Amino acid sequence: MTGLRLPLALEAGLDLPEAARIAVFAPRIDTDLTALPQELCHVITGFKPDYDYFAGLGYACNTAPEGRYGAALICLPRAKDAARDLIAQACAVTDGPIIVDGQKTDGIESALKGCRKRLDGVSAPVIKAHGKLFWFPSSPLMDDWKFNEPGEIEGGYATAPGVFSADGIDDGSRALVEALPSGLGAHVVDLGAGWGYLSAEVLATHPNIERLDLIEANHAALTCARLNVTDPRARLHWDDALRWQPDALADIVIMNPPFHTGRDADPALGRAFVAAAAALLKPTGQLWMVANRHLPYEPTLAGLFAESREVSGDTRFKILHARRPARAKR
């Protein structure tokens, strides 16, 4: 963990410039930054719950770098392309050391090997708590790791490294679109919308929709959604799907909820999405969702809606439909 490895690195010879700003890329809520002076840290994250957490602690936050920095700390994400992009971003705006920290399951060994192949001056790693931390002088030799523009996949959709289903349309989302009835209500919410596949398809095939709210916590995914969902009926929101509050209750919620916290499956996250959806709906509202076959959402649906059932599915996915939510508070 960063909070354990960073103090050891400072003892082992990591030298931070005095009174210089420190860019902290992609820290998560459980990242301990107390080894660094808070007043010098600039947290850079596109994940809204993490952004709100560090802003609430008093850190300066933004979704992108601003100006120059004396050092940079990268909290390595799991996606290899996204990790490389952050390293390249850090090198482009930093005059001092680039510090890379991550767990073995995040790909820290691959990042260390990749940096050593390209650069001189990469430190020996600090190894602690199933992870590693290393550092090196900022270098323009990492420029080609930078991700410049959203890539295009099947259907002409734009995606980016690190977002869900970046390499192609998710099969579960496609199955949900195919299962939706022809007469959706006037006000639809796409909860945890990713790069916008569900929203784009629903708006293209349901002319009766008057308004669609697209909620996504990942700023990179939302940036892609702005390219993919250009229908004027859409309203895009960078927000935590579990906290977002509408100005009017919806007729329909559609969603393919996440079910991972880090690397491990966490059905509680999907259940929280179900509860959030119930709270967004009118008394006559409906939820349409897709889930992996093994995830136990049926008891939660039965507790929060008057009616719920499986509409269709296969060995991998199930399409679930629920109607008439209870007015449970989030």
C-alpha cells in the first residue's frame, strides 16, 4: 500500500524537491498520502467518488494536470494502457522524480520492466504489502505511452483505455438492448452508463423518449460518451451513481451495473446500484438491468420492488425487470 511503501522510499533515497508541487495521479479512497505535505499535493483523478473524497479532505483536485510539478506520484491502475498513459502524462508535466506505486495485481511488475527497458536511473523497487514502489527522473522518452485520442470500435463508438468494455461492445449490454420493449417511458436514466452504448442505442430506437439522464463516475468514459451520445434529449452527468439526485423522478432506469471493487467481485456494489435505481423511479417506474448469471440480485429486487422477474438470459447473463419500487431512502 502506498502509505506503507512511500515512507520507506523516502528513507531509501527518494528525494522530493522542497516546496514544489506534487502531482498525485489516480489515488483511490484507501490511498494514504500522509507521507506527503498536503498543501503541496495536487490530486488528479477522473473517478468522481475518489475526487470527492480527497476534495473533502482538503486536497486540491482536478481531472487533469495544471501547470508544472516538482514531482509526481502515480497510483497505478489495473489497465495496462491506462497505466502507461498516466506515466507519460506525469513525465510531460513534471521536472523532478516520477514515483510509480502499485500492487502486484495492478501490474506493477510490468510497469517496472517497461520503464527499465526505456530509461536509465530507475530505482530499485521498495517492496512491501504485496506491492512495489519505484521512481525515476522525468523523461521525454515516455511520450509515446501517451494516449492521445479515443479509439474507435465496432459501430463507430469511441472508447478509451481503462474504461469498461474498451475493446468492444459488452455482450451483456447488447443483450439488454435487444430485450427492451418498444414502449419505454418519457424519462429514462442510464445509471453507470460508461461510454454510452446503452444510451446511444436506446435513444436511436425509442423516439418516445423525451429525456435521458446519463450518469457516469469515470471522467474518461464520460468524455467518450459525449462523442457517442449526441442526441439533444440526453443530459450527461459526471457523478457517483450511488449519490446522484435527479430534479424529477424517472419512468425507466436501465443499467449494466459494475460488480467489482478493485480486482475482487463485490455483489454488494451491484445491490447498491439496484437500491439507487429504486430511489430514482416514480411509483409506477420500471428497472431494466443485465447481470452476470452468478450474481444474486433477485432477493434485493424482491425487497425493493413490488414485482421482479428474469425476462431472458443464457449461461452468462440474465436480463432482469422490476416494477413499482418501494420508496426506500439511499
